[in-house]
Amino acid sequence: MAILYAFGRGSAVLALILLIVALLKQLIVLVGFLLALVKFAIVVVFVVMMVMIVLAIVRDRSRRKREAEEA
């Protein structure tokens, strides 16, 4: 009977360790996914800023060209 009790206790500890490992794997995957989303958002913000800068340059050049033609 003591052998069954020992096996039961050992398997409970093993099951707990495996559960913790499985949860940690899922947590690592979730953190990786969230980091990928943050990186994607940073790239999108960078592209939007570049487009805004280019549009500002083009708008300024066209405004200066119009002012030069009027003068």
C-alpha cells in the first residue's frame, strides 16, 4: 500500500510540473505574439511619419512655386 501511495504522490508532483511547463510555454507564445504586434505597430507609425514628412515637403514646394509665379 505504501508503494501505491508513493507512486500517487510522485505522479501528482510530475503532473504539477508538466502543467507548469505547459502554462509557461503558452505564456512565452503569448508574449512573443504581443511583441510582434508592438514591432508591427512601430513599423506602421514609422511609415506614416515618413509619408507625412514627404507630403509636407511636396506641399511646401508647391506653395513656394505658386508664390514665385505670382511675384
